[in-house]
Amino acid sequence: MRQIKWLFLLLTAVFFITGCGKEAAQKQTVQPEHYPGWIEVKAGNDAEFAVPSEIAVENEEFRRQLEQDADTDPLVKVILSRDRAIANAQGSVLLLSTDFTRTPWERGKHYARISFQTLTSPMKLSRYGQNLGMDAKAIREFDNATREGIQFAVSQGLPEGYQIECRNWTPLKTQIINGVEHLFVTYDLDIRRQGRTIMIVNVQRWTFLNNDRLHILTAYTNAGDKAYWNADSRKLSNLVKTLVITPSVTKGEENGFFGKLKGLFH
């Protein structure tokens, strides 16, 4: 069980920093929700979803300009480096609010960052759309490892004087949207500089299993913009309702990973 836990920690850290995937093999089967004015986004051949018009794909030219700007906050430059790894990975995409300039906490702006990441799994997982088959103990183990992995990942490579702490963690749970069972968790990131909080980021994170890969959709917003991003026309909790993942098909053993994991916890 200790090996399983450390596998989760490793995967969680990689989800936060980078991602990789194989070409998906089947057409989409889920019927997504559609919202007026929302823009469709593709994550390679692995998935597609929609975002409000106030959010756009973060491109390399934008990242390079910010990195070269002497006024860009050093923490933002670290985040941009992580963004590059995500954006360049197959089956992944990174988006940012269109009014973003040099800092997420700039007054008068409405910060939002959306990432979709695909990671190839070293172990067999449940098929996309299939019941996860996780009991309460397995969910708790995954929850604990996910939290530890995220805290480890956000703490790495920070500029001098900066700290990020994961807080207000809601226990991870399974939920079903558009007929697809997945894992969902919310938490806050407390960003501090010289010991003083400069921003609280609200995070929503949805994890999908897909045979030989995992997919994570994550929405980050400034806690001060809660009302803005909860407005009906741009409600970011609706992102997952627009998501369609291409089911992956591989040869080999059909037993799901979490079926094996469940047996380890009995």
C-alpha cells in the first residue's frame, strides 16, 4: 500500500507541473452542455470543452513577453515556466483570463487560469465512463495522497520570499456529470510574500480515468472574484459539463486499476 501511495504522490505532482499522453482511439460518446457565447477548446485529440469568452488559450508569445518584462512578478515567471510544460504536452492545454497583465492579484482584473492535462498511466485504469468502483477507504487514500502531492508540487521552485500553502481542502469525492463518474475536489492556495498573504486562489479540480491515461481539468480563480466567476454567463463550475473526453482503447488486461487497488485495502 505504501508503494501505491507514493505512486499517487508522484502522479499528482506531475499533474500540477506537466503532462503527457498518447493518441486517443475512439470518437466521443458524451453529450456535453452548451452555453451561449462560450468558446470551444481542444486538448489535442484527447478532449474538448468550452470556456467563457473572457478566457483564451495562453500562447507562447504571451509567455515570452511576460518573462522578458522586468516588471513581471517573479512568481508569475515561475508559473509561466510551469505553464509552458503543460501547454507543450500532448493532450493538454492551458488558458488564462484575457485581462491578465503582470500579476494575478492586480486590482481591477479578474484572474482565472484553466488547465487540462493528460498523463499516461503506468497502470491499468477504469475505462472512461465506467463506474470507478472505489470504496470509502480507497477514496480516502487517494484524497490524502492527492493533497500531499499538490502541496509538494506548489512548493517547488518558488522565488525567494514566497510561500504557497494548500488550505480549506474539501474531502475528495466521486460525482457523476453527463453520465461520467469522476473524482472532484476543491481547495484554496494561500500565496504569501515575506509571510504576508497577497492572494487566495480558489481551485476546482476534476479527475477522469481513461484506461491507460488520466485527465485533470482544473480551474483557478482569485477568491476575491468569486461572484464574478459564479455569474450565469461565465460560471466556471460548468466547465466540466462541457467536457468530452475521447475514450482510449488499448490491448491487454481488462481489469481496472482501482479494482486491484480496492483489493489491496481489504
